[in-house]
Amino acid sequence: MALKRSEEIISESTESLSHSKAKEVFSSSSRAAKEKKVLTTFSIEPSFKAELEDLFDDMGLSWAAGIRFALKEFSKKYNN
């Protein structure tokens, strides 16, 4: 005779763990501190983009991270 496994106890503990994790991840306090990103577009020549990609690659940055870095540095330099 096989024993029947109690699914209620297992599912309740799993739900409570996942429920608490979901609250933690989607809480408004953690999301309020993080600002949403804005998608922007611009046009540049393909040869200049290739030069920038090489430069960013040498710095260990992806295209998007390199652009963000360059914009932050530009903003620091020309803040006045």
C-alpha cells in the first residue's frame, strides 16, 4: 500500500516563499528608487559607428554602455 503525498503542505510553503519573493521584487519602494530608461535614437555614419564600437570594445564596453558613458562624460565636462 502506497502512502499518498500531502500536496497541500508543500504547495502552501512554496506559495508563501514565491509570494514573499514576488512582493520583494515588485515592491514599489525598490522600483521607486530605480528610474525608468528612455529609448532614444540618432543617426551617425557607419564608419564613425565602427570607430566608436572599436573604442568601446577596447574599453570593455558594449555599444549601449559606451554611449551612456560618453554622454555622462560629456555632461560632466560641459555642465556649465
